[in-house]
Amino acid sequence: MEADTALVRKLVDTLPEGVVVTGAAEIEKYREDFARDGSAGMPVAVVRAEDAGQVQEAVRWAAAHGVPVVPRGAGTGLSGGSSAVDGGITISLDRMRSIEIDPACQVAVVEPGALNADVKRAAAEHGLWYPPDPSSYEICSIGGNLATNAGGLCCVKYGVTTDYVLGMDVVLADGTLVRLGGKQIKDVAGLSLLKLFVGSEGTLGIITRAILRLIPAQRAGATLVASFPTMTAASRAVVAIRTRVRPSMLELMDNTTINAVEDWRSHGLDRSSGALLIAQSDATGASCGAEIELVRACCAAEGAADVFTTTDAEEADLFVSARRNAFLALEERGSVLFEDVGVPVPLLPDLVDGIAGIAGRCGVEIALVAHAGDGNTHPIVVYDAADPAAVEGARRAFDDVMQLAIALGGTITGEHGVGRAKKAALPDQLGADVMALNRRIKDALDPAGILNPGAVL
Amino acid sequence: MEADTALVRKLVDTLPEGVVVTGAAEIEKYREDFARDGSAGMPVAVVRAEDAGQVQEAVRWAAAHGVPVVPRGAGTGLSGGSSAVDGGITISLDRMRSIEIDPACQVAVVEPGALNADVKRAAAEHGLWYPPDPSSYEICSIGGNLATNAGGLCCVKYGVTTDYVLGMDVVLADGTLVRLGGKQIKDVAGLSLLKLFVGSEGTLGIITRAILRLIPAQRAGATLVASFPTMTAASRAVVAIRTRVRPSMLELMDNTTINAVEDWRSHGLDRSSGALLIAQSDATGASCGAEIELVRACCAAEGAADVFTTTDAEEADLFVSARRNAFLALEERGSVLFEDVGVPVPLLPDLVDGIAGIAGRCGVEIALVAHAGDGNTHPIVVYDAADPAAVEGARRAFDDVMQLAIALGGTITGEHGVGRAKKAALPDQLGADVMALNRRIKDALDPAGILNPGAVL
């Protein structure tokens, strides 16, 4: 149901001045996420909540009147998971940013609007580290990370968001706030509700606080950068590396991405390289060198043209930031569709080859960057939105890449979430029975279907 | 509803000969788990399934006739989670033990009846390791580990069962088999159903296959054993260690446990020690020695009487096996009630002191062993079942310890599960709203309530 003017007035009056935004220009900033997938509707209001109580108030109002609610963090999502809904409200958590480090418990107690980078910085002041590190970590929020179970570059050794969640406050579809878990590390009392809310993309509840586990900060270690003639050769090296070493980073960039990054800002990358592999080891002592040597041997065996290693953190950061900036750089080349497909690691070369085939068949450019050590790739379809044939080819390529991943026994999304952009392909991956199971959980927790309607399911 | 003879006959005829057991003597072996909590009823049959299809057949039969179903692994549970139900059936997974290692993907594909130790051994043949290691790992099954989200000794550094689950086949309450996840490492397509089934103690479905992540085998490293005058001092040392080091093991045993273990089989422990701390580091190179030195310093600062270190694996195993054998040894002293309470690590000394107070007030002996580095303790109430006053005191102590953990912001169960033994205290920990949320999920997945009724909720 669409909220009418009188109803919206009621919401405005319920909450403190300035919390509810109804001006068109202001609302516009909260309509889309970075996927810019064109699915965003026009909400009647944006609630810029200052605390959990205001989130509860807004949800109670929405529940009473059957108004759709879209929760939103920093808006850096890549699947349209926080695209606004016509006639609904968007609850933005961007003002709820508090971060409290408890060094004795080695946890961070954070509000959802806190940026990932700010949590990392606050933890670092106590010699601690919050590992999950999406490429967008400087601008993405913890709430969004939790909603998508975000990954990143260090996940190949240190795991993803869900591995670091000890506790959570969640506002349910009727406005009830539940407190799950706590600062205790192990807790199996009752069902694993905590883990269910992680990755639920705002469809089951709105996270208003999280207790995140921290670990001692790791030293930077050594970095290896290898240049390969082809992505196939580089991905074969990744498969070999993964069976012999446990690197703390194992990333790939293809030639298109290398050149896009260099066009955008020079990082000193070799523009003629077919593929660049970036590996790090944070093992201590002689183990670090030994790991890097194993990586080097795997690269050499798969025909690496050039291998460079460094233990200088600044030098290493140049390569890592090149990788992190890939999305921004590629967006300069045209309109983009972000993929996030993953396969079992040994099938990485098949995925890489299949994607090249799809690019050829659909007549589009697909740049490829990958958290390769996890088998998780980001093929990025770059196209000219003004050319209808290119748009059609891009859409086809986007779908075909997901079908390829499914055919290889993989997933349509490793870390970005399904959102709205990948919803159509979800049943193809999960099948009817698992879709029905998802739906049963959704119906149990949000029977009226007001939470993020149109996303995921 | 209780199944009558004709109905049971139908079940027997549906499945291959020998799968359905109805003889009283044979059934008796499947009635209780290690908690022996006296709650076990008399089932009409035990289904010793050979494959997932037979599990489906049995569940379909039970669903059609409203018969309760209790799933069961190796029966080593400590909370009565697989206690049989009057008039129901128990589905034992103890014949489904296949283990297949995929070294390229670094996963184990296992059936639920496979023992934890067998998975470890199979992985080790490929230089790989399945970390979760309950003390009972030689006799407990992976199915039970998954059902309780089991922990163990290495969890302080390597996490618990849920951290290693990539895929799962689950038979739902209507007999449908769903396949969740796969061999891909990262996958956020749809809700985190996989994680929801982990730790659900057979109340949501029956796990018939799991894909478990393996990591490269770690070297043994160094072991430190420190003797303290009191458990309070030892637990203070644990708190200090945890803020400075990330050990791969950090365990405590109190004087009662030390003497019980020595009575049972000599391990060369100092019977006069008030508390024994066992720490390990599997860091490589000089870091290993540095970590052990930090542990030593923390122990010294908290008044350790004696500190011993070794890099000899066999010597270390003597201490670790003493710790692992604590439950078996304590069972020799009388009847036992197993606790599994946990608190945020800095509150460990408060928990230890509180437990000593409860033992005094209730006039019972409470031995204490702990996965101390995780704040997870196992107070074990030892009592004489023939003495009504002792039984009463033991029950009271059991309840009081759980209430103490809740009061300290902790949990009634860190890794054993709620089962039937801890069910009464669950609402005190979770509160009405979270209990209702648990119930909603349960009702959505098992509307007729046939799966493990009486457990957890």
C-alpha cells in the first residue's frame, strides 16, 4: 500500500524534527545504490534514524499501515539491495555511527552506519583488527556488510563477515527489538538466529547494533605480484597455490582492468600484462618467505612472465590499491553491470574461459577482477547505455555469466548479495525446494512482507 | 501421537530388512545420550538408516502419522539432545559414515555418522586438517557436531563447527531433501539457511550429508603447562593472555579434575596443584617462542607456582589427553551433571569464583575444566545418586550455575547444546521475544512439531 500525505505527516510528527525527510531533492540521494540498476522507485519519505528507538517507531508506523520499508546503510551496495520502493519508506542508518572498542573482550560494539574503515581504525588503536575488508571498505558501512555477509580481500585466510559476528540488535517487522548473542565467544543457546540475519539483506529485520569479534593485528608480511600472458594461466596458478599455501591475499586482475586502472590513475602496472596476480603472506618469520617462494614456484610453473616481490608495505599498497580501485576505474569506461559469481576454486579456469566466451558471443567487454583464492570473481560488463544493441548484449552477458556459474556448481553471488539485480537467477541456483524454504522463513518473520519487498525473493 | 503396532509394521516393511529395529534390547542402546538425564522415553522403533533416501522414507512415514522423530548420531551428546521420545522413532545415522576428501577443493564430503576423528584422519592423508575438536572427537560423530555447533580445544584460534560448513543436505519435516551450499567457499545467494541448521539440534531437519572446509595441517608448535595455587589466579592469567596472544589452545583444569584424572590413569600431573593451565602456540618460527614467552609472563604475573614448556609432541599430548579425559575420569567419581556455561572472557574469574560459591552453598562437589580462552567452562557436578539430599543439591547447583552465567551476561551452553537438560533455563537467557522468534522459525519449518519434540524449545 502507498502511504498518503496524512499518513506521512503522522510519521513526521512521531519522530524528532529533521529525522524524516520528505523533500524530493533530499530523497533522491537515498533512492539508489551503486548498482544503479534502474529498479529504484520513489519513496514517500526517508527516515534518517538517530537511534534504534527511532527505527522501531518508523517500523511500527509502517507495519500499522502496511507501508514497505527499505533499510539502507552507506548505499554502496552493488546489487540494488537498498533501492527505494514506490510509496514506501527508506530507513537510512547513516547517522547511527557509534563505535565502542572493548579491548578486554576484543570486540567492537558498533552501530550499522559506522564505516568499515572506521571500525578498523578504532580497533587498530588497541592493536586489534576487524578483518573483513570489501574493496569499498573506506566508504561502505558495517550495516551493509552485515546485510550482505560481505567479504573482501583478506577473506581467503580470515573469513567473511558472519565469522566475526557475536551479537546483534535487530528490529523485527513489527517493531520489536530483539537482542541476540553478546560478548561471549561461543554460544549455542537456541537456534542460530544471529547467523540467519547476517546476509538477509534487510528482508528479515533491521540491524541496529552489532558486536563484532576482533583479533590481534597482523603484520603486513610479503607481497608477490606476478604477470601472466593470460587469465587462464593466472587462474591455473591460483588453483595450484591454494592446494599448497594459505595466503592472506590472492587476487587477480585482467588486462582490461589493468588498463582501466592505469587510465584512471597511474599505479605503475604493466599495461601489456594479460593478467596480474597479487598474493600476500602474513605468516611470521621464515614461514613468510617460504610461503612466498611456494607462490612464486606455482606462478613459474604456470608460465608467469614476470614475478616481483616486496616486503615494503607502501610498495605493496600500490598494487593492492590498484586492485581495490578497479570498480571505480571501470566505471569511467561506460555503464557497468557488476557480477559476483563464484565457483569451487579448481573450476576457476573454466569460469574464466567461459566468461571470455560469453563476452565474445554477446559482443560486450567484460573486465575481470577476482578474489581468486576464494573462487569468487567480479566480471564487470562495461557497455554504452546509449546503444540499445549494447544494452541488450550487456543484459544477456550478465545473465549468461550467472548461468555459467550455476552450471559449474557455483553461486550467482559470493559477497554482494542478490538484491534486485540478481533476483531473477536465484531460483535457477537454489531450485524450487530451497526457494520455498527461504520463503517460509521470510513469511514467518515478515508475514505482511513489508521488509525490503522486491529484494532477494 | 503414539504409533501402534500396525503402523510400525508398515515402517518395517517400507525399509530394507534390518534397517528398522523394534526389539527392546536393541532399542535400549539408542534411548539415551551421555547426559543420561533420565528424560528418555521408549520409542516404538529405531531406524538405522543406510542412506538419505531411507531417512526420507522414515520421516515421510512419521509425518503422515504424526509420529515424533528423534535424530541421533553417535549418542555422545551431553544435554539429552537425542534422548528418545515415548511412542516416537529414533533415526540413527550411525551407519552413514562415508568420508570423501576432495583435496583440490580442500573439502571433506561426509555423512553424519562419520566420527570427527575419522574425518581428521582422512583429511590428514592429504596434508589437510578439519579443526573442530570436541574432547570426545574419537567417539563423537560429525552429525552431532553439526547439530550442536560443537567446539573443542582448538576453537580459541580456529573457530567452531559452523565456521567450517560449506554445504549440507537436510531432510525436512515433510521428508523433502534440500541441498544447501556446495564446494564454493563464499556464497550469499538467499538466506543463510546452512548456518540456521547448524546448531539446531535436530529440531528443524535431519542432516544427511555435509561439505566441510579443510585447511592446511598446522604444525604442533610449543606447549606450556602452568600450575597455579587457585583457579581464580589461573583464570586471571587467561584473561591477560587473551589480550596479548592468540594461542592455538588455552585450557584449564581444577584440582578436583586433576586428581580425578590421576585416579583414573596416571598422567604425571601434580595432585597438589590448585589449577593447571595448558596453552599451545602453533605460530611458526620465532613467533612460536615469542607467544609462549608472553604466556609465561602472564602466568608469572598472576602467581603461577610452576611453569613447564615443551616442543615435544608426545610430551605435550600427555597433558592434552589428561584434559580430554576429564569427563571420563570424573564419571568414575559418581553421578555427574555436565555444565557448559560461558561468559565474556574478562568475566572468567567471576564465573570461577561464583561456581565455587555455589558448590559450597549446595553442598556438592563441582569439578571445573574449561576451554578457558573462549570463556567457555564445563563445571561438572559430581554427586551420589543414591542420596536424595545430594541429588537435590546437585540439581540446585546445576540450575544456579546457569543462572550465574546468565547474570554475568553469558550463556547456558557454549558448545554442547540445550537438548533437554538445559531447556528450562533457556527462556531466562533469551527472554520472551527471542524465544518467540525461535518458536516462529521452528513452526515455519516443522509445523506439526514432529522433529525432536521436547528438545531446546
